[in-house]
Amino acid sequence: MNKYLERLYNGIIKENPTFVLMLGMCPTLAVTTGAMNGLGMGLSTTVVLILSNLLISAFRKVIPNGVRMPAYIVIVASLVTVVEFVMKAYTPSLAAQLGVYIPLIVVNCIILGRAESYASKNPVLPSVFDGLGMGLGFTFGLTCIGIIREILGAGQLFGYQVLSLDWFTPITIFVMAPGAFLVLAVLVAIMNIVREKMEAKGKPLASPSGCLTGDCASCGQSSLCTGRKDTAKTE
Amino acid sequence: MKTLLLIAIGSAIVNNVVLSQFLGICPFLGVSKKTETAAGMGGAVIFVITIASFVTSLIYKFILTPTDTQYLQTIVFILVIAALVQFVEMFLKKSIPSLYQSLGVYLPLITTNCAVLGVALTNVTKEYDILTGVVNGFATAVGFFIAITIMAGVREKIEYNDIPKPFQGTAIVLITACLMSIAFMGFSGMI
């Protein structure tokens, strides 16, 4: 398999940000009330991720090591601003639905995580494919969770009524805040089982590096993250 | 005064920042194993968000609006917040060592907490003036404090429970968060 396809496979399946690495949980919980929102959020994150990987990789020899985090943040924040304006212009209803979560892509762990752990060390083209793979993996994850919540919570799929309300009573709680936690909890539990099965087979999955696990040592964002344990030294 | 109070209650309880807006999930799940740690984190968040919403409101009103550069808000806010946290940490260390002792370790953890940026952006979107922005920031942070402290209390209790194996760890914490979120939905008729 050539290395570009390998990057795509890595992002979508092997190190899927939502299911395997468990990164970017704030948007995962917040915007997945429907499949369309999940897809929109995923794709906008993908665009930012590809462009930020591209720029950071291109400038990796210019940016001094000491100020790399502020530099990355400026790059990512500029891209997010551009994406936000494009969305407001061309998909105003989606932009209104996602609201404050679009600018908050800036603090999504996946983006700075990939910048720090991949784009800052690799040439431009592989970095772009890494961003594309990770972004599509994230989109896939968000859309799946969105589909589950939308079907259970409203009997709809991408806004179309697929389960007839004659016999199906929507479980409204799934499209509300608690449903997000519940679906994610079940997902984490299922992934725990899968993880165990794969380990028994001798093909262990990549361990989750996100905030959910509390395992911060392996997180790409460790130099500026919010919930780091090794700095807190209290637990 | 009445509007301020309504905004405060709304941000702290009804639209709780963690349980209904999903901001600050990372520290909420990561630093909620012990009540004292959780309270410390909550205190630091109150401190930083209140100052950050004040400073970002000032910058928005007196720098970005007059120069017609509101579109730079995301970039400016995130940099200001990152710098601000560093300053607050240095200032506390030098001037109020006792407060630094209790909050200091948590301060660097808050730099890119999405709740801080989220509050700053919400203040701008809802066109709050400076005072309202600060009240909204403070109340949001109090909501975070309430949520993380309750979560830590519950986690201390369920630690020795007999939980099915796949649900141990993060999954049961998310289930707890789900139940807390349902409980907080009970406030939604208040305003």
C-alpha cells in the first residue's frame, strides 16, 4: 500500500479520531443531534485540518521551536475564521445550527494534536493526506453518532422521516443533551469490548490518547492542554 | 439588575456549560476523580473565565469595534486568553502566594479550555455589554464548578461499585454525566 493511502486508512480506520483515539469530544457531544449537523461539522473540521497540516508542514523549518504552539494557534485560528465566513455565506442555516462550535474548532484537540505529532515532522504531501484521513475519520464518527441519535430521537435520517410516527414514538431524550452522553457512553463500552477482542487476537488497537481516558502522556497536545494530569500532580 | 440575575441563573444552572453546552468536557472528565481536586479546578476556572470575559469584552469594545476588525475575534481572543493565563499565574505567584498555592497548579491547564473561549465568543454573539459579559462569564464558571464538584462526589461513591467490565472507567462516568444532565434539565422551566 503506498504511503498516501496508508495515511488515509490510518485516519479513517486504524486511528479513527472518534472511535479509537477518542479526540475532540466537545464537538462530538455537542453537534451530533442530527446526521446533517455531524456531517457539516466533520467536513468543516476536515477542511481546517487539511489546510492547517499543509501550512504547518510547509513552514515547519521556519517556525522556531520555542514559539511553535502560538504560531500553530494563529494559523489554525485564521483558517477557522475563513471557514466560518465561508459557511456563513454559503450554508447559513448549517452555520446557525453549529453556532459557537465553528469558532471552537480552534481548540479541537485533533487539529493541534495532528500539527504537533505529524505535520510538524513530515513533508507537505503526506501531511495533507494525514489531515484528509483524520478529517474523514472524524466526519465518519460524527455522522454515525448523528445518525444513531437522529433515528432514535426523531425517527429521521438527514431530516427525512424514515420511521413512521404511526408506530414509532421518538425517544426525544436522544436528541437532547443527556442523549449525547448516553450514546457516547455506550460507544465507549462497545469500543472497550472490541479493544479486548483485538488484543486477544494479537492485533491491539491504538490506545485512546484523548482527554476522555485521562491518559495525557501520549497526547499530542500535551504542551498546552487543559486537563493534563502530569502537571496537576494531584491524582 | 433583574436581567443580570436572570442571565446569571440561566448560565449557571439552566444552560449549564458542561451538561447542556458540552464545553469544558476534557477537564470535567479528566480532573474529577477527587472532590478537592475538582473544587480546585473549578475555582481556577471561575477566576480565569471572569477575568477573561472582562478583558475580551474590553478588547472587543475598544479595539476591535472602533477599528472595524471584528472578524479577527477568534484569533485575538485565543491569543489573549493564552497570554492572560500566563500573566495571572505570574501575578498570583508574586502577589498573592496563598491563592497561588490553592489554584496555581490548575492555571496552566486552562489555557485552551474551550469553555473560556466559548464564553468570550458567546458574549460577543449575544451582544452583551461589559458588565453583562463579566456576569455571564462568572455565572458560567460557577456552573462548571457546580458540575465538576458534583461529578467528583458521585465518582468517589461509585468507585467501589460492581460495574460491568466494558463500562468501567470512562463509560460509567459518561453515564453519570447523562443522569446529571437529565437532573439539570429539571431547571429548564425556571426562566
